[in-house]
Amino acid sequence: MDQLASVHPVFKISSESVIVKDNITYEEISVEILDLQAWRLRNKEVTSVKILWRSQSVERATWKEEAIMMAKYPHIFPFDSVSA
């Protein structure tokens, strides 16, 4: 215990700010399609899919347009598209 008697009980915390580069991005990774539904918008029918994301719970799954998701994440579409 005598060895620690000369140690001051205060820690130095650096006040330098953290530099974050502009090119840092985060992309959600889709895991699976939970549901599918079609919407009638005036003269057009739009199909939406409910997507479960890897970092989210089922309660936070989001509805996205099927055509956009199929182009971006074709691996999560094990079935034939309703709108195709």
C-alpha cells in the first residue's frame, strides 16, 4: 500500500476533440421480408414490403417500396414479385 501513497488519485482526460471524416457512412443490412402489401395510388399500384433489418427488432421493421428494395437487395426476395 505504501507504494501507491505517492500516486495522485486524479486522472488526466484529454480535451482533444475526435475528428470524424466526412466519408463515414452506415448502411442497414436487410435480413428478411416480413410482409407484403399492394397500395392503389390513383392510376398506379405500388407494392410495399416490410423489411426486417439486422440491427433492429421486429417491432422496428419498416415498409419500403418493393421495386427499390428488389433492385438494392435481390437476395432477400425468395418469391416471385407481386408487381412483376
